[in-house]
Amino acid sequence: MPIDQISVRALVHEARSAQAAIHYHFGDMERLYAAASATALTQAEGWMAGRLAVLAPLAQVTVTPALQAAVITATIADWAALQRPLAMAARHAPGPEWERSHREFWTRLAALIGLGDHADAVACYAHGEGARHLLVWNPVIDRALLEETTTALVAWLGARRLGDEGVRTAHRAVARAEYREPVKPGAGERAGLAEAAADLLAAQGHAGVTFRAVAARAGVTLGKVVHLVGTKSQLLALALHRLYEREALGGDPEQFQAQRFAPEEMLTIMLDAVLAGSQPVLAAYDEIERAIYNGADHAPLRGVVRSMEDPSGTWALTQLLGGEVPPASLVAAFSAILRGIGHRAAHAADPPEAQRAAAEAALRSFLPRT
């Protein structure tokens, strides 16, 4: 779970220790978290080294696109499933060292399988799609969805071939059919509270969704929020589901289609927005995922978030491709790369010019060949 949701009482109970032991051994909770993150990173780097050793023989053979996709898919899936505690640590306590290790690992892996020229795209994709694959809904079709998305990316990077989207279409249909919103926003003041709570969740994360903050943003009394919503858990559920409905499924396709940009111009627009952290939808996806990884209360969201529609991503990628409309699988891969770029910009220690160069390298693969 996120660090800001871990209580001292729960921590010492899990460790079967005393609260005083934290101060004796670490000084304070912040230093304890730093030590825990460093330990997890050491373990993660050991796993990465082991994976590279297993894959080392591939440097001696010609790796086909099918094998490239299989290696990337299996590595993401194994990290998310077999090393889930470490993967969750990377998501909930990111920092420059985590980002450096992740980038170095995927750069070396990309070179091993013949995708060294696209190392930045592969590394950013692995971050974004790896975060999605932590959402366990239906393991069988979740894995099929990961395979299709990775195959679409590899097909595009290697041969500029548009991939299939049949798995994503099926996954989306089944997930939407099973989706049940547990807390209906309703109408009137309750709907306004849902909007306010979603705004706060996207902008400030879980810590920002309080009764008092929602009341202030919605322009109502604190007592009104308590009366209409009930508990803090219900308030967070209201925020999460409204954020999903508004951001993940939002967007006006006709409005997007009315705007046209040349590929190079679109590239600049995307780089400026993502590197500046001014993409609220990307932040919203992160907040939704972080809340529903393990929380049973929000399990109905996992399937629909895994295969959500992305009208804004479709529009942006269409502009980059020079007007060619991409399949949903390639849009998902592109979206994952954007999230990886945003994560790197937020947590890496690289100077701005280096971050921009790496981000441009990751996205330039989608521009038309000249």
C-alpha cells in the first residue's frame, strides 16, 4: 500500500515489535521508509541481474519479433506476479535510484533482443505497462492483453506494422459487462461531491480526499458531506469511480478529430505536456491504479481500467502517425510509453535536457519515416 496509508501501529504489529524500536534503530519513520526502499531496491537489482544472466545467450542468435515480444511480456509478467512485493515497492516509493536501475535493466535487455535502437521506448513501455499488469482482474485474459499490447509495440518498432486489437476488444467487453459501480454518485449535491472528490484525487492523491477538503471545493458544509456520503471509505470510492468514469472513459472524439497537427508539431506538444507534468489524465490513471491494486473495495475497477478506452491517446497517436488511425493495442502501448516518460520526469535525477532527449527518442519511433 502507499506509504501515506501505513500507520505506525499497523507497522509495529506486523513486525511484532514496539513503537520505540523504530526510533531506536532508525530515528524516525522517514528514515525507516528510506531503509526499507533501499533494501527492496537491492533485492530488485538482484532479480534483474539474474534475469539478464538467463537471457544472455540470446546475444548469440537472431531474435525474431515473436521472441522479442515474448521476452518483454514474460519479463513484465514475472516482475508483476513473482516479484509483486518488489514491484509494489517500486510503485509506492519511487526515486532516482529505482529509476536508474529500471532504465539500465531495460536498456541492457533491449540490446540483448535486438531492440537497442529503441531502448528508451522499451524502458518507458515496461514501466507503464508493468504498472497496468499489477492490476489483477482475470489472470488469463489479463496476460493475453499484455501479450497483444507488447506484440503490437514490437511489430511497429520493427516493421511499422499495425497490430491486432481483438484481445483488447474482448477484454474490454467482458470487463465492462462485469463492472458494477458500488457507490452511485446520484444527482444534485451528491453528484457535485463526486466531482469535487475526483478533482482532489487527481490533483493531490489520496491524502487530499478529506471531508473538509471536499466540502470546501464543492461549496457545501462539512456536515452535508458527512450526511450525503457517510464514511471516508465511501468518499474515496466515490472519488475513484467518478475519476474513472470522467478521465478514463472521457473525451469527446469529435472535438479531438477537429484538431489537426503535423507529426513534428504534435511531438513537441506531447513532450512539453508530459515533461512538465501537466497531463492530469496520466496522474489520474496513477491514482486509480495505486488505490485498486490490492483493495477489495475497488476490485470492480480493475478490469475496466486494464483495457479502458483512450480517445485522447488515439487522437494524439493519429497525429504523430501523420493521420493513420492506429489500433487500440498500439494506442495502449503508446499510452504506456507516455506514462513511463512522465514517471521518469518526476523521479529521475537527470537534467531537463537529458530527460527531453530520452523522451524524444522514445516517441520519435512513432513519426512517419522521411
